[in-house]
Amino acid sequence: MIDWTAVDTVLLDMDGTLLDLHFDNYFWLTHLPKRYAEFHGLDPIYAQSELSRLIASYEGTLQWYCLDHWSELVRMDIPALKREIQHKIQVRPHAEAFLRFLRQEGKKVILATNSHRKGLELKLQVTQIDRWLDLVVSSHDYQQPKEDDAFWRRLAEAENIDPARTLFVDDNHQVLRAAQNFGLHYLVCINQPDSQKPPRASGQFIDIVDFDEIMPPGFTPQDLRPDLP
């Protein structure tokens, strides 16, 4: 599916791509509503309904991903609440082997995430996946979400990225369409971002469940150089 000799740069999403989206889904749909109801003395069903309404109203915007925005909105310390369940932060299957493969092949590897820097720092601290990355970029650095063409223009200009020789992996269909409109050549969609939910193919991009599906045929973890971290 992918001619790796024609790829110089690999852009990777974090939540739902390198990391299991179950952490984020559990936080926003279960943990935060519970703590929100406790903190404000609200009925749990009302608290969940109110948070669901607020979350839906900001979807696709930079505020939707901004932890400072949510801390102010719910009058609680969102990063601190995330740390309460940080044990649920997990690297997805084959992600580490894929990152090591990219390092071995000499590709430029950039994490391109909508994650707010405060949440990003927690996840990198827990997983240490940044040891395989050349650069970590948050959409908050550019003040534009990945759903916006302006994000891709600024990233390409800043990092001298050739769209024709770039591969991008994400689980968000809207983000992948934005990358497609910008002209990124290889677009890969993760079909099972949350390990607790069934796979769902996009039918629009290169659909995979795990990263081993796009590594060269016959490639195994044993083929990785032992001196790689």
C-alpha cells in the first residue's frame, strides 16, 4: 500500500493513533461527569447531560481541545483530574515497533496533535513516546486546529514539508479530509482508536487497525536494529 522509498516525512496524531483513545473517552464521558457532579453538588444525570451539551457545542474548534478553556468553563482543574486516571494512558498495539521502524528507516517523524500542551506533557511523561520523535507540534502552537487548512500551511512552511512525500496517520476523518485537501499524499486512518470499541473503517483512506499493517511485507520486530531505543 505504501512505497516507503517515496516517503520522507511521517506525521502522526497522538490520541487514538499512537495512544489508546479509551483514556480520553473515559475521562470526558465518565470521570469528568462524575467529578463535576461531586464538586458542584449536581445530580449525576444532569451533570452528564450538561457536559455533553457543552462538549458538542465546541467540537472541531480549538477550544474543544483546550484544557485551560475547559478548566475555566467547569471551574475545575482539568489537568489535575486527568492525572487522577493517568494509569489508563496506554500506547496502542505495534505503535512502538512502528516508531522504531521509522527511526531505523531515517524518516522525519513529527507528532502533529490537537492536544493541549498540558495534556500532551502528561501523556509524554507517562509513555515516553517522544524519544522516537523528531518534533512535537500542538495545534495550539499555531492557534489553529488540524481541521483547518491554516494549520497544514503553517506546519508545512515551518518544517519544509513536501506534501507529495509525506504520510499522515490519524483517526479523525475530518482532520484527514483537511490534510487531503491540503495535498498530503499518503493518508492512513486508524479504524479502532478506542480499544474498548469495535473497528470502523472510513472507506476513504488507507484503513488499518494496527501499524503492523503498513510496515513492509515480511517485516517483523526482530528486523529492528538492537541499538535503537
